[in-house]
Amino acid sequence: IVAKTLHDEL
Amino acid sequence: MNIFRILGDVSHLLAMIILLVKIWRSKSCAGISGKSQILFALVFTTRYLDLFTIFISVYNTVMKVIFLVCAYITVYMIYMKFHKTFDREHDSFRLEFLLVPVTGLSFLENHSFTPLEILWTFSIYLESVAILPQLFMISKTGEAETITTHYLFFLGLYRALYLANWIWRYHTENFYDQIAVVSGVVQTIFYCDFFYLYVTKVLKGKKLSLP
């Protein structure tokens, strides 16, 4: 499964 | 990547290192809420599952791994290595009061109804309240060691810097994540009272004690 939303923060 | 984001991440890392150093040097976790630390370990675990699904950058991956390792070492120190010094009596916050609403809310309000997204949302909501057992413990005992207040200061500073990061990203990249922003604002508000005490007492060389 690939996350639809890119969460690029920690 | 902007300066607020970098400084925020550095503050976050510094907070975790300060806590570990405090426990390691004093060989004691007195005054530290084990429940808050378990919640933070849960926050990182549920948020960083994307380590297995997506690659963002070397920085992102390395920091995530460091955060996870720090969180689990801290929990290990409190509940295993130095468990005799852990103040169980005063760490009496009821976790179900946080976990039940946070779980419910993450199912109701998320970006998409997929397992990873729900877990990410859960971690964002949980992080915003994870410090409450620690603050509750301090209000119960009425005092905190100075090094513990430094830990809390850098943890709060990290949230405040992330707010600046989101304002920056909104204007420069048109980036806006409502779930993260609203939770971040809530989380920062919890630190305001503490910030006031930190500036008026700790920075003037006094111990943080409540009347």
C-alpha cells in the first residue's frame, strides 16, 4: 500500500 | 525545507537527547511520566510506517529512525533498566481518556480512509495530547527538576517552530495540511502555561515549583 498523501514532515 | 522546519526538528531531537542524558546521568527517571513516553513511542511507530512504503529523502529516513530509536530507548530506560526509580504513584493519568477519543477522531476526520492514513492521522492527534500525562504529573507533584523543564521547553519549541514552518510553507509552496496544522496549534497551546513558568522561574535560576 502506498500512502496517497505525501507526508514529508516528521 | 526551510529554517523553521530544520530548527524544529533539531529542537525535537535535542529534547529527546536531553531526556535520555538526564536519565542516564542520574540513573533515575524520577519525575518523568512513563505514560507520556509510551504515547510518544506509539506516535512515532504509527506515523513512520511509511518508512516501508515510500522514500522521501535520506534526511527524512534517518531522522525517523533516530526518533524511533530514541523513543524506544527512553521507554526501555523507564520501564526496564531504571524501573525502580520510576514514580509510578504520580504517573496516574488515565490513558484511555486520550486513546479512545483520539482513535475515534482519526477514523472520522482523515485525508483518506486507508489503514496507513488512519494510523498517520491517529499519530498526529495523539502527539497533540501525548504530553498531558507529563504535565499532569508535574501538577500533581508540584515541581519538576530543571533538566526536565529544559526537555519540555525544547519539545514545546519544536511545536512552535513547526507552526512557523507551516505559515512559511503556506505562503511559499501553497502547502497546507489542515489535520497537522489544527493539531499542532492545539499541541502548542498546551505548552503556553509551561512556557510562562519556564521564562519567569527556570531562566531566572529558580526551580520550577507550583504554589
